[in-house]
Amino acid sequence: MRFLHSSKFVLIFVLLLLTQLLAQQPAPASRPVQSGDVVSSGSRIQAPAPTFSIAEETYTYNAEWRIWNAGTITLSIGREGINQRLNASAESQGVVSLLYPVHDRFQSLYDPKTFCSVSLRKHTEEGFHKRDTLISYNYARKKAVLDETNLKNNQAKHVENDIPNCVTDVVSGLMYLRSLPLTVGSVYTFPLNDGNKTVDVVAKVEAKESVKTPAGTFQTVRVSPDNPTGPLKTKGKVWIWYTDDARHVPVQLRGKMFWGTLTLALKSIEPAKK
């Protein structure tokens, strides 16, 4: 079981695994920012159609790793002032919790008219690690500002990195994909920032499929997001299945890595609590 400690995100089977793995970068080097540090000019966040909206709902997913039930993930969509609020939580269960306990909470705020991220808060308890993190996206200065506290030793970290005019984060990125047409064969490239270096995510709409989950059987469109220049290159694959309708509800997510395959399957959809 030595692989349990080989990556910060090993056995984090949560919804955020599938997006955070794409954005995970080495710690920034202590050097001046270079002109090529920001994403390519072809990478952009597309504003949603004026008629597009996401219902205030809570999605609950079962997580499965190999033959085991790995835990429960919830994703709740609401409002906070003029911003959309996205809360996500992950709780490990069973044998996975014994091997690598996870108790994570995330809150993303973003502008629903533009899908530009406003802030991302994280409370993460993963194995022996326990941290509070706040990432603020300052578009006037074109900086992502990360402030993090290690709750084990009270050490603080402050990091600033360049961002373009609009960027999504590792939580709201899942919702941003919902706003796109998602026609088979389409490819979308957009900037994503998790407090370190901004990266390009390339999302390919691969095929239509029928998917069976505990919540029912859905006609879906399969999307494969990737970071071609990041650590997932040749190391794994991620897929997201959205309903093949105007809502594009994420009903299944899967990550295939060297240590196994994680599958998140929709268990229920309920109105979000106010």
C-alpha cells in the first residue's frame, strides 16, 4: 500500500478528484513570473447563453473504488448575493476510510453570467493532512491569491499567481462544462486555476451513451477533460457523463489512474436547502 502516499490526491475519490487532478501543479518556483506563464490565447471561458441557468439542487453520489464502496459525495448549488454558490463535500467510508480517511469541504463562488470564479474555500482533512485554504480571484490585478493554513502546525502560506481576464476553478469547472453545447466531436479549451499556475483544460465531447446509476438510467453525453501538459499526461484518464438535454446534469464521473478506477454514480437529486 505504499502508493497511498505517492500523490497528494491518492484515494481522494471525491468529485473534486476528477477536476483537481487536472489542475495539480508543482509548487511555484521562487523566480520572477515569465511571460509564458499564463494559458494560451486560444483558451477562454465562454459566457453562457442568456437562457441558461442551473437549478438550485443537491446531488448525492456513491463512490466506488475497485469492489469497495469508497464513500459519499454531495454537491449543492445555491445563491449568495449575485453569485452562484457551489458547496461540495466528501466523506470516506469503509475500507477506504481505514486506508486513507477523507473529510473535505469546498465552497466555490462564481459569476453565473460569465462563469468567472470569485473565490474558492477549502477545508481538507486527507490522511494526516489538515488545511484551510482560501483562493481569491482578483481580476483587476489579474492574480489568484492563495492563503493557506496548515492546521497541524499553524504554518501559513501566501502565494500569488497570474490569471487571465476570466478563469474557472476546480469546483465550478464542472458546472462550466454544463453550460456548453456539448455536441459530439466538439473540443473546448479553458483556463483553470487552483491557486498555483493557471493551466489549460481541454475537454473533448466523445460520444453519447446510456448510463445506469442508482438514481436511474440516463441518456448522456460523455466528456473527457484533460490537462495535456500536466501530471496526468500518460498517467490516467477522466470522464464525465452529462445528461443529453438542456440541463446537462452530471450523473457519472470516472477516473482511471495507475492505482485503480474510481467511479462516482448519481444516487439522488433533491432541492437544495436554503
